[in-house]
Amino acid sequence: MNSKTIFLFILVCTLATTVCSCNQHPNRSYFTINPENRAIIIPVLLNDSITANMHFDTGWNGSFTLDSLFCAINPFIDLNSPDSSFKMGSSWSPSYLSLPGSFFKTLQTIKIGDVNLTYQYLSVFNFKTYFNTDADGLLGIPYQDTTHVWELNFERNYLEIHQANRFKMPKNCYLLPFAEYLEIQIPMHIECSNGDTITFNSQYFIDTGMPQDIVLVHPTKEEIDFFYERDDAVWISSGAPGYYIRHIVRSTLFDDFIADSMRIYTLDSSRRISYKRLIGQNFLKRFNVFFDLKKGQLGLQPIKNFQRIVNPNHCRYYFSVKYSPTGQLLVDHIPDYNGNLYYEAGVRSGDEIFSMNDKINRDLTYEDRLELNKADTLRTVFIRDGGERIMVSTTDKYDRED
């Protein structure tokens, strides 16, 4: 056998091994995460012919949603007569920002890998515009899916759906029973940078659509007393009106798992969310995650290559604004935390934003606003009723750690 024949033989064997290896995981679908919206996007097959890129969000409570324009250009299902119509939107945003949507009581069957999944109904609305995304829709784990175990593998970025009756949880998993649908209770010991400590054994809802580690939506008095007014807290803008307060802590979970850089967030005000506490993507990314609804448990398998997903355009929160009846842009709220350059310069609620980088606010065009958003330095001039002017210059409006 000459060298050329040997080479071809090795090549054929390698290709055959690769094909066999791929066929061993027919129910695996690889996902991507865009840093700007930090959504988990997976491809699914609709009607055995149309590929849709879907946002995987357990916070969507087991439902299946498609973008209205995607449905219009892909008439794979009869959408002529919805069973009902209602407003749709995120629980994080005010209800007045919700958009009209349609509800269809028809079984929806899709494929992830080679697995057929059935959803009890379909909702349709202007999803792309509302969430400012390229995804074609959104899906969660179907309610009462006791025939599968859903594996969200952050080590290699894939979603794999296993047959529940043949699945064995990895031996090195932490196992947590579901108290309610996708709600777990985790013992957590927290240490702040100044040495203050507290221990919680609280219940959390698993929300893969939320990028943060942990958000205390409706904190207890004990949590409020511990986290609020801390000098090392950082105020950052939320996607909806308002802000988060971020606390970077060292957390010990399950008595022996240490997370040195856990981010715990508190909110300026409650949102339209019924759950008291949420666990999101940057918490889950420390593990490979197994959702087993048949046995009613969550498996968390620690991984070594945790890497936080950071939104490069997330801004610090310095103040919020509102328009007056006469069209003035006024400071609506300004917190007095240490490091708020605007408050320290004397800016107060009711002051008017007169100009930014020497451009008069009332005369700003759309192109001007785009240019200001990209500016490295922002010089803002505020005026008060008495004619007093305050100029504040900031060189870094973005939050680099969220």
C-alpha cells in the first residue's frame, strides 16, 4: 500500500468517524448568544420545512410565540381566525408599551434536532420590533413535558433534548427539586467586599431570558436592609424605564460551590413580575443545566470555563428625564449615590437639559442623537429656572461589568 493510498484510507476513516459522532447526537441544536441582547438563539424546524431562529426563554412560561412578519412571509399555518386578541409584551416593561397580539388554540409541533415537540397554543405579535431582535420568535419548555429532559450545555453551547425514560443525570450534578414550575430553592451564603455576610435559603424562578445572575424583584425586609444603601453598589440603566442597583458579592452555594463574582441586582421599583426572585443566564452559565420535569428536578453540573456575557452598550444610570407640557426635557429623578457626577455637580430634579456637546437639545436631529450616542465625551449643560447653568462632562457612560 503506497503513501497516497494510506492517506486516502485515513481520510475516509476520519470522515466516517466524524459522521458517526455527529449521528450520536441527533437531538442536539447549537445556540448563539448575542452580547448586545444576551438572548439564547436556537434554530428550530417548523412544518418540517421552515427554519426559525428562536429565543429560548424559560421565563415565557412554556409558550410558543412567532413574529407577525415572519408568519406573513411564511404561510405555514392558517392564521386567519385567531381565537382571541390581547396585548403582548414583557413583564419588565410598563403595560402601556405592550403591542396587539393574536392567540391561536391550535397544537404547534416543531423540531429541535430530531425531537418533535408540541405546544398547546400559538401567540403572534410584532416580536422583532418590540424586543429589537433578529429572532423569529420565542419559546420555552412546554408545560408538563414529562417525556424529555432539556439539557442547556454552556460548556459547548448547545441545547440537547433527551428521552426522560433513558436519561441519567451526570454524577457531579447538584440536584434541586422544583417547588413550583421551574422554581427552585437554593442555600446561598453571601459575602460583600467590606466583609459583611448574610445567608439566604430562598426560592428562585429559572429565567433563561434574563441575562443577569440574580434579580430580587420583590425583596424581603432582610434583603432590603442588607443590600440597600451600600457604598459599593453600582447604579445602571435597565432596559425598561428605571434602573438596577448592582451588588458584586462572593457567594457560596450548596455549602461547597464558590462563585467569586456573583452579581445580585435590586430594582428601583417592582415590575409586572409575580416571582419574588429570578435566576438568569449569567448565573446558569457556571453550569450545564438539566431540566427534568418528569422527576421534578433541576440538575446543575459545574463547568470550568465560565465566561460572563457582557452587554458592551449597557449604560450607567445617572438620572432619568421627562418632557414638560411645553417641550422642555427635564430631569425627572437623580439619585445621590457616591460617584454620580451629575448629582455631585449640583444637578437636581426639575433642571432642564439645555445642550449636549454644544448642540441645543431642542434642535437635535435624529442624526445628532446617533452621533451623541457614539461620542466618547459628553458635555451636558443644564439650566435652572433662575438662569443658573451647570455643565457636566463624562468620559465613560457605559457600564463595563454588567
